[in-house]
Amino acid sequence: MPRKNLSKAMELAPQLDELMKPMDVGIGIGVPLLTDDQEMMGVIYRFNSMEHWGESVDQMLENESFANLINSANEFGTLRNSRLMTVV
């Protein structure tokens, strides 16, 4: 995401947080300070378990407000990659 769009994208964070609260999903947002890629922003979703992840993602996919929020975010940047990490 171009740095000039960062503040616009951050304005969406409270909406995302409110959408995730009923699902008990925490969020975190970060930008790199020391890296070659200064046009990146990361959104971290925190799930309680793999089962919780599956249930939450199903709810997210069915939620029109979430879809609208993602569409708004797509105006500021492009999703380049995604990953799932778990503690073992």
C-alpha cells in the first residue's frame, strides 16, 4: 500500500475491531519500520484455536459489513500474501 494511503486505511481499523468483537477475534495492525518494503501494512487476526478460526472465518465470509470493509480497504492497497500460524 502506498504510504500516502496508510492514514485512510487506519480509519477502517475501529470498524474492523467492532466487527470482530462478537466473534471474540482480536486484531492487530502494524507497519514495518526497518525493511526494504516501506509500502506494507499487516493485519493480524488472533483466534483462540483452529476450531475458532474455522467458525470465525465462516462468519466473516457471510458478513456483508465485513465484505464491504474489505472492498473499502482494497481501494487503498492490495492483498499480496496471507498466512496462518499456530502455536504447537
